[in-house]
Amino acid sequence: MIASARLSISEKGTITVHQQLNIYHMVGVLFPVGRDKTGVLGVHRLRAAGRYIESDCDELRHLFPHVQRALALRERLRHTVLAQGAAMDALERVDTGVLVVNASCVVLYANRAAERLLKSSSEIRTHLQCLCIDDPALNNRMARLVRDAVWTGDGKAHAPGAALAVPRPGRLPVTLLVVPWRENWTNDSASQPAASIFIRDPEASGPGACETLRELFGLTRAEAAIAVAIGEGQSLDQIAATFGVGLGTVRTHLKRALAKTGTSRQGALASLVARSVAGISPQT
């Protein structure tokens, strides 16, 4: 606000740099800009132009609010850019697949986790850029949830979002959450409403999970690998077969992993792995 700033007129040059630049008169103001920042607005005159008078200050008072608003807008834009950068960085690191689709299930955006999941899954995939599920009934339900979410984002309906499980024979299901979302996807200057889909595969860990667990709890490579496998829902027999070791060896590594992580049961270890930062990739 202009009330928070004080306009002042300096006498003619007493600073060497002013004399070197032939600047002898100045009228200016200091004002707060954002957190721990101060803005400076100054107007200078050559010696021959004469001193500033009160009417000059009045003209600056008319200009000052516009300058202050422009600087405040720049500060808000800086925070917006920072927030967008942080959001994109987070989206590319988490082990949750995130997609943005339109009403026809055409994928407009997919983060790395979503791309990995869609490439490895045989139950849910993309076909001609459209997200689809092999099971016709589940595919129709997903399409309906997406349309409801898109219409909600466009203000034509009220559907807060819904979840969907995609079964896999002999494996844990892939789970989806469809929610309304809207952003300015420019298409001939028209805004395109969309839906967000979050996908998680409980049997897929993010890259770098083992190394992160080793850093967190001091696990050996074998202990970390078994902890990750436990977090993915594998049984001890499955882990032994996967790593080509005996069941007793798996039990020994598991016992040590439980002790180092402060857990006492496989379920607690699985929960710790799932809820820790092991699911966030340190790789950029």
C-alpha cells in the first residue's frame, strides 16, 4: 500500500557515484515486496534539470501503486512457477501412476510410473492412445467413471470420484482412483475438461527402493531386496524361488530386516516399506 511507503527527496549530490554519472537529484521510495524483500523506486535528474519539488512527488505517488502491483504479481508468478516445478518433479518420482484423460479416455498425460505400469500390465493398457481394460465390463465401468469425473470438472455433474479394482489371476489386483480434474488444455483457445486417474500396482516397487531402504535402516542388499519383496506381497516361498535360495536363508534375512527396522511382523514390515520414502525415486 502507498500508505506503508514514504516518499523522500534527496538534496543534490553528496555521493561520488552521483557526481560521476552527473546525477544530482533523486526522488524515491522504499516499500515491502514479498517476504523479507524491499523494493526501491527511484527517479533521478541531472544537475541542470533542477531539484524535485512536492508536485514531482505527487506524480510519483500516482505511479507507485502500479509499480507495486506489478512487482507483487511477479512475486506471485514466481511462486506459481515454483509450485508447478515441484509438482512435476513429485509426479515423476512417486511410484503411483498418474494419468490425465479426456472424456473418451484418451491419455493426455502420463507420469513415468504410469508408463511403466501400462507397459508391463496385460490387464490395463493403452490402445490408439486410449486407456482401456481387457475385461469389457470393467472397461465400460472405467469409461463411465471417467465421463462422470469429466462432467463434474466441467460443472455438469457432481461425482467426487470412485475407485476400481482390476483383478489379475494369481496376483494382487491393480487399483484405480478416478477423480475430477480440470486444467487449461488449450485447443483452439478452448478449455478441455479432463479426469485424473491414479493407478497403483501393489506388486511393483519404484526404482531405487532397495537402495533407499538400505540408507534408511542400514540393511544389506539381500535384506533390502527381501523387504521390498515383502512389501510387494510376496510369500517367503515365492521370495526363495525368485532369488534361488533356501527358505531358511530367506527367514534369516527377514529376521535381521525386522530387527533393523524395528518391526516384529511381516505385515508391519510391508506397511513400513509401503509408507516410507522408498516409493519415491531418487533418480531424476
